[in-house]
Amino acid sequence: MIDFRHIRDRKIGQWAMAYLAGAWLLRQLLDLISDSFSLSQSVGRIAIILLSVGFLAVLVVAWYHGEKGAQRVTGIELLMLAGILVIAGVAGGFFGRSGGGGEAGRDPTARAPVVEQGSIAVLPFVNMSGDAGQDYFSDGLTEEILNVLAQLPQLRVASRTSAFAFKGKDVGIDSIGRALRVAHVLEGSVRKSAERIRVTAQLIDADNGFHLWSGNYDSDLRDIFAVQDSISRSIVEVLKLKLAEHDPDAPLAPEQTRDPEAHRLLLQGLAVSRPGTRGALADGAALLRQAIGRDSSFARAHAELAAILVIQSYLRQIPRGPGYEEARTEARRALALDPSSPEANSALAKIADWRDWDWPTAEQYYARALEANPNRARTLSDRAWLLMRLGRKEEAIRLSARAVELDPLSTAMISNLGSMYVYAGQLEQALRTYRDGMALETTDRSIFLPNLTLVLADLGRHNEAVQTGTRAVQTDPEDWFAKACLGYAHARAGARAQAEVILRQLEQRDDTSPYVLAVLNSVLGRKDRAFALLEQAVAARDDFAADVAVEPTLSDLRGDPRLDQLLQKAGLPH
């Protein structure tokens, strides 16, 4: 039988209350430290276990204390109590850092732990069809659900590039949530057999791994958009998001086509074109044309074909003039069928921006594309370039930074943000951004090397600039831009002979931009030759020449009245 007088005499209650109060304060402190220094979420769990063990130890100490007959807590015993709390805190912090962090815990993208509650990542749905050749279908279905959710302005949706970085990798949901800075993760699977599909989906709280919702759908391929709509609506309900007030019952995923084969061709075309090589883009365009041949009213097929044609024209894989015009035609056909198409509006924005140099029209189309889908990181980044050229530096940096928030594992988005800092004159911040990108565990980190070379050269760190430029050329010996950046680094370092050799090599190539040749001539002191090449670039609306108003590598030409005349011709601020 329990004798409560012994418990009272030994002050076990006082010891327990004192310990629990201290443990609670330590837990709050650990939460604060975890948020500030991006510690693993396992810190809290480990600390709770250790503090629980410590609680039992305190009760034993209290009983022993009472057995000795002491009626007050001694200084030594207070130190024992504090020691237990300190050991729990230190051990929790140590193990939280070194274990349980997962792959993403070591990723530099985890440096900003702030997570918006209205945020989600849609992971690639697993292909359960038993045929790896059907990956394009499960990936395509995932992307379509992602695009539906991305059109909700109150929801931040991680972009495809970052979400698909985890495909096939054994990474915990909590690690994915930290890497993509999202509060929720949607995952699922797709089983396709003939004309039938089975889709499973589950919404998970990224912080604690709890399943908030799950659903199973057996459907005919003709009803694939109804399945997407049902999944999207379930997520809206669970996350308590408000739909557009003017038509809350309108489908979130409207039917795009009634022809399953046309839809299949679209998904396959997008998957094939994804690598972005000359052959991949050509094959993707061919499949999209087949989809349009089956259903000429398929708006998205027209829009996606326009997007590929724009890229092919920009990269000079097809003749620029006819290529851009065909892209314009396809985008306009898409808008006639679906005026809100973000893909079509984005394609027309790029044509107005890159081809026509019609800056007001480009801005209007970018705005329409982002109104239809505020989570399009690529469009945010492209619009940032336009705003920077027009002198709206702070807004450009803000949009580009938002693009990185949406697509934190995209080297392209990080590289563009670095360029915004360069054009704004914030070279040290640009250097940090490029090096953050270089720290990513990705295969295309070489994208940063040429621009990193230019920044180091302009900062006067000439040895580093030449070394980095050499690495860039070694990575891709055929990249004329990388060679030009190395030539620029040599010229800034005073190694004129090496710069002249690279300039002569580039002049012998047909694909070298006259704008880039102008930059090299400028840094070598040949101003007249530089202006002649700039005139040529502006007249041809060279892709690089649109940056002439803000290009830092042309600093040697600033103040020359000929530059103001060029800016006036280009319709740029001067």
C-alpha cells in the first residue's frame, strides 16, 4: 500500500514539478534553435526521449534524497538536476545534426527553414504498370495535377524540376519537406492497363508524416481529367483553401480532350522533349503535331508545341524567323481555344520579348501567364529578365527570388537569380548565389561556371576567374560562351595575348554572337570595333543584345554617346 506521507516527506512532487518546468523550457529552446539553424526535426523527438529518461532519474534521486533525511535540496543536487537537462539538450542537438537529417539535411537549399503552411510538393506518382515505358504517363499525370494546384493563388506549389528531383530516391517525407520548404506532400501511384487506370493518392503532413487524406480511383482513360479534378478538390478541402468566388463549382481540372490517344501523345511528347537536346525537341514537336492531328481543338497541345518551337528558335535549332512565326500561330490558336492558357501566354511573352523586342506587349503576356498560374517559376524568372532590362531592378530580383523559392533545386532558376544580382551591381551577392548553386547535388552544376568567371573577374579576383573559366571550357570545349568568358577573364587580368587568341577563335565560328564579340573587343580597348558589333547585334535583335542597357561587362563603354543612341534604337532606358 502506497504511503503518501513518504512521497510528501521526500518532496518527490516538488522535484518532479521543478524538473518538468525545466524540461518544458529546454524543449522551447530546442524548437527555437531548430528553426534558426535548420536542425533535423529528430532533435525534438530525441530530446523528448532523453528528458523522459531523465525524469525517472530525478524521481530516483528525490527518493534517495528523502531517505537521507535531508529536508532541503542541496546545491550539489541542483547541479545534478541541471546536468540532466543540459545533457539531454546537448545530446538532442548533436544527434539531430548528425543523424536523421536525411539527404536533404545536407543540401544547401535547406538553409531557409521557413515553411508556408499553404504549400505543397507533388512528387512523381509511381508507375505500377509493370512497364517502364509507361513512366511518361505517370509522370505526365503527376505534372497535370501539379499544374492544376499551381493555378490556385493561395497555394505555393513546388515546381516540377525540384519535385521530380526525388524520383526513385529513398528520401524521407520530412527531408523532402525541408528541401522544398513545403508543409505538405502529395504522393501516389498509377496503374495503367489498356484503356483503364487505377490512381492512388495520399496527402501527407511533411512535418510529422501524418496522412491527412487518401483516395483510390478506378477509371476509364476518357475520365482522366475527372480523376485529376477529384484529387485536386480533395486537397483544396483538406487544406481549407478558398476557390474563386465567381465560380466555385467550375472544375479545377477541365477536360482538355475527349481523345485518350491525343492526350497520350501529348504526355509522350512532353516526356520526349524534356532533355532539351536538338533531337529531343524535334521528336517532342512531332508527337505534339500528331496529337493536334487527332484533335485540332486540343488547346494545350497547341500551346506546348508553341513552347517547344520558341525554344528551338531561340537555340537556333530551326530557322529563327519561320520558327518564331509558327510558334506565334500555334500560341494564338491555343488562346482562341483557352484564353487563360499559361503556356500559350508565356510563349507569346517570350516571342514579344526575345524576337520582337516589344517590351510592353511582352510584359502584358507575362502578367497574363502568371495570373493564370502564379506558381510558374520559369515565367517569373523570364519576366524578371525583362524587368531588369527596363531598369526595374528591385522588382526583378524579387520575382527571380520567388522563382527560386518555387524551384529551389533548379540550377536554371538559381543561375538567373545570380544574374539579376550581377545586373543590379550586387556582385558579392551574385557570387554567393552562384556558389550556393554549385553546392547542389546535381548533374548540371557547370551552368554556373561561365557566369561565375565573369563575376570573379569583375571583382578583381583574376586568378580564380581564369581557373574557373578554364574549368568551364574543359567541361564543354564546344561552348563558345564559356570560351568568351575565359577570354574576358584573361583580358581583365591583363593577359592580353591569351584573350586575343580566344577572340580570334570565336570570330572564326558562325554561331558566336556579335554581342559577345563586342564585349571582348570592349574589354581589350577596341571601342570602335565594339560599337560596330553592337550595332550589328541590335539590328539583328540578337538574343544577348537586349541586355545592353544593364550589361556590366560593357562598363568600358558607359558614358559614350554612341551607347545612348543604341539604347534608343532598342527602346531601352538610357
